[in-house]
Amino acid sequence: MKKNQIAPNIPHFPNQYPMNQQQPPSVSSPSSPVFGRDIQRDSIINKLISAANEPSTSSGSCIPVLAIYGIGGAGKTTLAQSINKDPRVVKHFDTKMWVHLSRIFDAHAITKKIIESINQGECPRVDNFDVLQSKLKDMLKCKKFLLVLDDVWCLDKEQWDQMLIPFNEVGEMGSRILITCRAEEVTSKLGVDHSFPLAELEDGDFWSIFKHYAFGDAKEAITDPQLSELASEIVKKLSKSPLAARMVGSSLRGKEVGYWKQTLKRGDMLKDTLGALYWSFEQLPPCLQRCFALCSLYPKGYRIENLEDFVRLWIAQGFIEVPSNSTLTLEDEAMHYFNELLSNSFFQMKYEWYEMHDLLHDLAENVSKDYCFRIEDDRQCIPENVMHLSVVGYENISSRRSDIFKLVNLRTLIIVYSWSIGQDDISGFIQQVFMKFKKLRMLHLGGGRYGKVIKLDKSVGGLKHLRYLGMGAVEELHESLGKLYHLQFLVINISIKKQFGIGQLKNLQQLRGTLCIDGLENVKDKAEASEALLKEKKHVDTLELHWKRRSSERDDGRMDEEVLEGLQPHPNLGVLKLDGYNGVRLPIDLELLPSLEIVDCDNLQQIPSLPRKLGRLVIRRCANLSEVPLLPPDLRVLKVHGCPKLVQLQPPVSCRIEDVDLEDCGGVEAMLSNMSENGSSSSSIQGVGFVVLRKLRIARCSILGENEKELCLDKLMSTSLTHLELTELPWLTSALLGPNLTALEDVTIENCENLRSIGNSLVYSSSLKSLYISDCPRLTVQQQQQQADDHHRGGGVMERLIVEGCPELTGLWNLNCFTSVRELTVKGCPKLTLIKSGDDSLSPMPSSSALESVTIDDLSLLTAALPRRECCRLNSLWSLTIENSTKDDKPFSAEQEEELFQHHLTSSLTVLVFQNCLGMPSLPANLENLSSLRYLVIVDCPKIESLPNLPASLERVLIFSGCHPRLKEKYGNDEKIRFQD
């Protein structure tokens, strides 16, 4: 189907098909899984983290640049995201940045996005490009970084080199840049160092993608023979497009057989990727179709970071309706709509934000072209019947102003990325908008904290139908703003001049959602602040109050306290955020407040009291905060980051906290312990009273004094703890968890340099699914008490076990207990031997069929651990990676070859990788016995000069950098063998 043929008639009137959902589902979705790219992913990761001193070969870059390229929908972004999240990459780089690029390459805009990526969404209010680059250099000094640029279209080498100046000037050795692009031409024009083309997926891998989205599990068999046959036939129609498989599979999930039959009848439509996407769009109810189509107003690669604000576009248009008998709000129902689109793969979750795939964006443009339009340059012709318009960047306003004001039916005007225009130009444009477009329902004029300051004059009062007003930074509020009685959302960072009052907010009683007020340092007293009448705005759910840094004479905070007291909110307020507040107390009634955020309040030393109904408390970067009072009994979420002087944080006797996240704080024992009578002389931190705790994270936190401590949670009353993370705690010597932790699923312990013990209760937990231990150089073997009992009762659900960088670890826990382990990694543990089991024999590796992937760097450990019995062969093991960084010659012994390649790995092994085997002179001679082997990968094995006989099943041999040149001389013409530098 041609792109320009996709133009269904989607009406713009309010939703006639409400979705009757009484409970709003939470919006969450795991990152897209990667199928069939494991070898390429590992190869790229190896290039990123190895050969740290490798210089770039590009004439314009000192930092090596790697590129993943392939057609749209091939999975480039998904692969790059998987690489960026890989623990090896996370551990290797000090700083990681991810930026999605638009087709128009703007070095200024990209630099701002990079700074935002580093600085958690914040960017300085600077428009000068040189100053921005200087600030970026300061942020990157002495850091080994990874910059990922997704969807690069730039063919201008000069612009590219200019954008990279800060990286080349300050990048530490080992820094890397990874890009994705559609055309190989981009890689050649920009002179990248290493290119990785995405080839067509193998049949099995493509089938796995479809099964994952259609049935929820790529590994489980389809029990219904008729459904299995239909699925197989539909997959054949999809032309091996991963995006088409994802979309069609998601649309078919949970449908009856008859629905599948009807889909197969439209097979010709599914052969083209865009046709498959349009078919998926047709399966949506009309209410979701309209919401999806309106998303074309945002540019490709747009990050949906503020989801609540994003869905207000739909509410403002009347697309969201709540049944009269429902208890849901419009916002709840809008979030449900978004969740439906997300579950059907029309959006993707990327880290902390959501995005739409470029080809889906093309679809949204086509289905909305009769009434939506987006201006990105001055070459586009705007249809006069457009009702919803967006302009990407103020710079496009000057050249298109006359065309814009011809749009008499305009209902929506959105300006995105609002830097690069003069103040007078934008003020004049906005005044014309107020006077011309009287039918507007939604007006968002960009700006933001680093954007332009906007003035509102009396003409704003003429927008009688306005539901949403987003203005960025506003210098003046005109009294006519009070005439907007239908206004539901006011999203404004108000920069209040001393001669202008805040009282113009007083008449806006219908405000709902978020109200953000910036520049409160200019409000002179409580009386002026009270004029806003915030206490009468019962529909405002989130109130953000921002102060800028003041001169020294105002740093005592008394005036801030007066102003805050005058800004008393309505009791219905859901979230209060204080940013830059310099008071020492909270002089407002927050008795019923559910959520409180305190950020960058440098003078705050104590929080005298907390709301008794508080459910969420977030404190960030309060450098002098030393004490928080008794926490409320209903508190569910506690996050404290960047409070190095905090030594008092006390939970109540019966605490309901579910999520505790402590980072860069002091006195952590005061937060988690019921300290002994001797106070700081205690050597144990004992967690008590956390009855329903589910998540506990402690990262880079210090303790009182210099004594080492153990984290002893034997008295932890919570049986619901599921996630535990301990990171960079040099004082921690032992992490002893009691047997009460019957729900513990995921444990991460890393970079704890003095940790010696973690205890048997943790390792043999009956609920533990993932255990990751990394870089704990003093960790040793645990005493195996009651080992016979443990052997039978623990570890039944463990799926992932990774132990690396523990050079003193001498014994591995009885792996017989871990019968469900799927992924096993043991690296950097040179003293490791095996714990003996109850019958005094060596404990083998997990002998069930669950084990699928093994990475190991000690061959003798591997062969000693393998089961000896025929019935215990590793029948599900499909991937084996052998790493051995030693330079000593350690070829396979005859016994090792027999164990590995004649008995245990012959039936299922699909991928075999030899990596960093610097001293290995040859591969095992018995590889031809591996009857299921499809891929053989050799990376950085410089002494291997030839290949042994290989099995007939082998489809590809991949030989990467660091291998002997004679391999290429011998096998360079073999179609099955590929070389990649």
C-alpha cells in the first residue's frame, strides 16, 4: 500500500465510544526485547568497551564512532537501546547520553538535548551556541562517556564535526559515540570508524518476535494447532519486518480464532510494512484512532516525558469522555487510552520516556492529513482547512506567519522546541494569536525554563473556549486571564516582576491538573502571595513552586516562609513540589497532602513536621538537611538523594513504606536501624519495622564514624521485599538477610569493596529470581550450614545468576539448588572452586533443561561442573560464551573436549562464542559433533590460525577484530564465514 493512500476519514468530534474502565491501569511497559541480534550486540559492545586506547580513524573526530544502519523498522533503535542498558556498558562508562535526532540537523538543538540527557532533563537558560558547548565540555571533563545518537540523517560533515567539538576536546580515552541511521551513505559521509549493518532476521528469530507480542512468550509452544497454523501463515506475509511483526502480533493478542482467520484473508495488505501498520491502526476503536492521529503534531523522535501533560491534548479536544457512572477522572481515562495504545505497540517505552517509531509517525501523519499539520521548514504548503497545527521551533514562525493566520478553523496551536527567536518577534506573534484564533481549545507556546519569557496582554481574555494554556515562562499575567472560565490546565512558569502581582490567578477557579509558578523570589510578602487564592482552586492536582537563588541578604529564608504561607493550597492538592525554597520550616497546612517533593533547598536543615497522610516523600539535593522527623505511618515511597549531612530519618514503629531509595546520603544507619543502646558503637545496622517494604536501594551512602558495618536485616519484618540493591558502600562488610524474606526476587550488589559475606539465607531464598554480584574484591565463600536442607528447599525459581569481579571468592553456592537458572555468568573469580554437595561429590551446574545461556572464563570450572549423568544433559543450553583473558597457552585438554563437545552440548547449542582467549592456539577439534550449532563467533583470539571441521548445521562463522590475519587469508572467500573489523 502506498503511503499517500492512507487517509481514512477520522472525525474530530468528541468521542462517541467511551471505554468503560473503572480502574485506571498504570502506564508501564518493558523495553522491547531483542531477538536474533545477540551476536551483533555482543560484537558492538565489545567494540565499545574494549581497546580503550583505540583512536578514531575519522579525520574530524578523536572519539571513535560506531554506526548501526538498516532499513526503517529493522530494529536499530531497539538494538541500540539494549546495548545502552547492558550491564557491561553501564559499568564501563562514567556518563551515558541518549538523543534522538530529527531529520533537520541542528547542532544547537542537539547540544541542548545532550545536556538535558546528562542533567536529568534540565538545561541552562543559554541561547549562545559557544556558551552551550563550553558548558557541555565542563560536564564531560575527566569522564569516559558514551553518546548514542538515534536516527542520524546528517550528510554534512562540517556540521557534524562542529557538533562534536566538545566531545573531542575533553573526552577521556575509551569514550565512544554510537549512532543509528537508515542509509549506509550516512556512515560514509560522516566517516564512522566501525559500521554494523542489520541484515534480515533468520526465520526462527522473526517467528520469536511475533510470538512474543502475539502470545506473550517467545519460547512457549502454541497449544492450539489451528491457531499455530494461522500464526505461521500470517508470519509469512510480514516480509520479515520486525516492526510489522510487533504491531500485528500486538493487535492479534488475545483474539479469537475467527479474528485470526479474517486477518489472514487480508494478507496482501500485511506484505508491506506500512500496510501492516495501517491494518493495526484499523483494529483500534475510533476513540483511540483520533488520539493516535493527533500525535502527528509532535516531531519524529519527540520524547513524551511528561505523560500527564501529553494526554491533556486529547482532553482539551473533547476526545476523552468518562461514563456518568464511573469514578474515574478525565485524566484517569486519558491515561487508560494511552495505556491501550502502548499495549498495542503504538508507543514504545525508552528509559524514562515514551516515543513513537518513525514509521508509525508517518502513519499518524497520513491518517490525520486532512485536519492536522506540522511546520518544520519554510517549504511546506499549509492546507487552509487545518484545525490542529504545530510549529517546530519559533524560527519557523517568522517566515510562515501570514500563512498561519489564514487558518480560520484552528482549534490547536502547539510550538515545540522554542529556542532561537527574538523576544519582540514571539511577543508580537502571541498577541496576534490571541486576537485572531478565538476558537482555540489548546494553546501551547513552548518556552520552558530555558525558553523565551512571554508577556500576556488583555487579548488573552478573548479565548473563551480555551481548555489548555501552556506558556513556558511568563513575565506578566493580565487580569483578563481571569475571564477564561473554561480553562482546565494552566502550565506556566511565572517569572514575576517586582512591580507586578501574582493576584491575576485569583479568578481561575476551574484550573485543574498542574500549576507551575516560577520566580517566587520576586513576591514581596504573604499578603501578595495570598492574592492568588490557591486555597480555592480545588481541581489543581499538582502545584510546583520555584524560587531562584537570591542575594545573601535574603538567604535567611524568612521571606520565603511568608510567601509560602500565603500560597496555602486547597486540601485536595495531590502533589506539592518546592524547588529552591530557603525557609527552615513549612508554614502551611499540609495535613492531607499525599505527595511532597523538596528539591535544591540548600538552607533547609530540619523538616519540623510532615503531613500525617503523606504517602510519598522525595528529597533531593538538600545539602544541609540533617534531620527529618518521625515519618508518617501511611508513607509508601521514600526517596532521599544528595543529602550528605542527613543523620536522622526515623520510621514509625509500624511502618507502611514500600519503596526506600537512599543515594548519596550520610548516616544511613539512622535511617534503617534500631540502633543499640551504645549508639554509634554498634557494628550492625538492623532494619526493623518495615512491614510491607518491597524495594530497598542504598547507593553511595556513608555512615557515622569510620568503623565498618554489617547490614543485618535479620529482624526485618517485611515478608514482601522483592528488590534489593546495594551499590558503592565501602563500609559494608556483611549483608545478612534473614529467612523472613520469602518474596525477594531481585538482588544487585556491586562495587562494595569490603564486603565479605552475604549469607546463605539470601542465596537459598525460595523466591529469588535474579542475583547479580559484581566487583566485590573481598567476598569469600559462605559457610554451608544445614546444607542438606538447603539443597532441597531453595533456589527453585532462580533464573539469572551473575557473579563477576570477585577475585577472593573461593566457593560457589551449591548450584544443584538452582534448577531453574536460565542465564549463568561466572567471570573474574580466579580462586573459585565448587562447593561439595551432601554426598561429598562436586556440585554440578544446574542440571535441569532450564539453563539457556552460560558465560564463563574458566574452562576447568566449566567441565568440572557439568553433570555426569546422561539424563542431566543441558538440553536447553543454546548459547555458550567462553572468555579467557590470560595470555598463557591454555588449549582444550582431551578430557575437556570430550565433556563439552561429545556429551553435553551436542543436542541444543546454537551459538558458541570464544572471546578474549588470548592464549588459545586452536579451537576444539570436536566442534563438528555439535549438530545444532548455527553460529560460531570468534572475537580477540589472536593465536588461532585455522578452523577445525565444522558441523553441517552451521550457518555462519563470524570473526571479529583481534584475530590472526591468516584466518582471513584462508577463509576470506568462504560464503559462510564473515570477517568484521
